[in-house]
Amino acid sequence: MHKLVVLYSEPADPDHFRDYYVANHLPLVKNWPGPLAWRYSFDVAALAGETPYFAVFEADFADAAAMDAALASTHGQQLAADVANYATGGVAVINYPVQDGTG
């Protein structure tokens, strides 16, 4: 499995971010071919001190090639272009293969 994580910094207008994200961005995500599962949260907290992040999104893909194909698709490009409409505080996008830690 391969994971894509999007970390959003504090936006200029948190209410606009939440409203736009739920009403406009997530409907695009729901129709995005490729992810096996996805999730998000506006309740990002640090174990100690203040968190540098306002919100988080993560998506699971079968492998890196599936993620790359989803990101390169027309739909993936629309999602990436839409980020500028709400993420005024900046965004960090990371990805990595997931190692099984059970046992």
C-alpha cells in the first residue's frame, strides 16, 4: 500500500477553508478514481505544544504507480488546481510506502 498525506497550514480564513473544503473540494475527491480509501480531519493536535497544521487529508493507494496515475489524471490535476481556492496558509504533500507493523 502507498499513502498520500496532505498537511494544511493555518489558512487566512479558517471558516472559508472548512466551508469550501466540504462543499467543493471533497465532492471532487469522492469522484477521484484511484484511492482505495481516504479520510480527513480539521481537528489536528500535537502531543506537546502547538501543531503547525490546521487540517490533514490522507489517501491510500494500491501502490506508488496507482498514486502517480491518479495524480496525473485529469481529475487529479483538477484536485491539485483547486487547492489554491481554500489553502491560503500553504500545504505540504508527502507520500510513502506503508510497511505492515502488525505482530
